[in-house]
Amino acid sequence: MSPIRKAIFPVAGLGTRFLPATKAVPKEMLTVVDRPLIQHVVDEAREAGIEHFIFVTGRNKGVIEDHFDRQLELEFTLNERGKHADLELLNRELPSAGTTSFTRQQTPLGLGHAVWCARELVGREPFALLLPDVLVQAPRGCLGQMIDAYRELGERANVVAVEEVPPDRTHMYGVVGVGERRGKAFSITGMVEKPPRGSAPSNLIITGRYILQPEIFEILQTQERGAGGEIQITDAMMRLALNLPFYGFKFEGRTFDCGSKIGFLAANVAYALAREDIRAEFRVELEKLLGEK
Ligand code: G1P
């Protein structure tokens, strides 16, 4: 069975929900504790065995590329000052030479279009897609769990991570219809992007992690605009599901929708509380703040 070697990270979004922070800084570079969102998601992909990291960027996103490059001046200074632990951290996290690719989505036509922009870089092999707005805190990363499931489901399978949300929130996401169970996964009977309130097929939403077969690119080529006037990956996946097996996978872990202010702030608290080196001190500060309310 061919492994999933490549992952796409769509990072072209404008991040208007975080203005003015995102006026000059890409939203993917906002930090959760001391790491940019995009680094958290790349780490998840790397842990899952991904070898090639494909970023679909846009104008004013150059700093993301810089983040995954060496910073020689900084390395020099850290070395001079004997800050070996910091140096080691920078080197450990650097993707190896030749394992990152960057392409641009020249016009913001939607997530489906962003994925299509990576078609030449992915080629004819199954790939992962990770949306950096979504962080999943789990002992084993969400994509790693999905790849384990994919191995059981078979070579031609497509898999999306799903989770339950309260029914009054389904209109904000892609929602799946639920079919037969297959282990931790179940076959998908339908998918709809941002269904109008009260019309969702279930309360299981697509969480921002996907394993897709390369046929999705041909479909995206002719995909018409859908919800919000954008070319939607969900609509293209629905067409792909007519010919190839499609599964929803309920992963283990807690999700943070860092595209929203509350989700982003909650992620910072949760990730800080999970960190050995700052947990105790941070908890004291948090309790003080909560006590004042
Ligand atoms: C995108 C997808 C949607 C998915 C969501 C997860 O929507 O189109 O299907 O449920 O991410 O966060 P967006 O958040 O970009 O509107």
C-alpha cells in the first residue's frame, strides 16, 4: 500500500477575523504558546510520517517561507552567546532541505481552488490536507490516527476527520451524512458545505484533516462555485465519493477552531496547561484572574 508522503497546507487566507493583528502578519503565524499555528500543524504532519510539506500561499505570506528556512544571523548570535539549547531547538524543527514547496493561490477563490493549485506538486498519489486553523490536541496526532485507519480501509479510500458539534453550529462547517460503520470509521452518504440552519444531514462536521486520492484534482478543475461563492473542497469530495470509497473518521482528541477568537484563546490556555515547563506557574496566574471575576 503506497504511504501518504505529501501534505498540503492552505495558507492563503486573509485572516480578517483577527484584524488588526493580521494586517501585516499572516494568521498562520499567530502563536499558540510559543509556536506559530502553522508549526503546530506541520509538526502533526511530520509525526504522521509526512515527508513533503506543500504550502499554498498568497501575497504577503513570505514570512511563512522564512519560518521554515534557516536564520543564519540568529544562529550566529545564539552560538556566540552560548545559547545551545535554543540553537538545538531551531535545528531540530527545521524541515530537511528540499522537503518544502510553496506555490501561490493568486486569487482567493476558495479552499477547493487552493488545493487545486497544488496539483503539480502532489502529482498522482494520495495526499493529506491539513487546515492550519484547526488544532487537535491528542496524545497521537489526528493525522497519524487517520493514516492508521486509512491503512485498514484500503488503497483507494478517502478519509475525512469528523467530530460532533451542537446542532446550532453545523451551518458554519462542512457536514457529513453517516452510513455503515467500518471499525473507527464509517462510510459517508453525503456531504454539504455550510448547510443552512436546520438542514444539516447530521451534527458531524469535517474537522480540517483529509486524506484524498489524486482524482480530486480533475474534479476540482471543473468544480463550480458553491457556498459563499467559493470553490469548495466539500463539493468536489461529494463528486469523488460517487466513484471512490469515502469515510468519516472519529479521531481521539480535543479540537480548537483557531479561526475564531475564542477557539484561539482556548487553544493557548490548553496548550500552556499541557506544557511541563510553564504549567504550574500559568495555572496560578489563571486562577488569580478567574478569582477576580
Ligand atoms: C473549512 C471547510 C469545512 C470544514 C472547516 C473546518 O471551512 O470548508 O468543510 O468543516 O474548514 O474548520 P472554513 O473554516 O474555511 O470556512
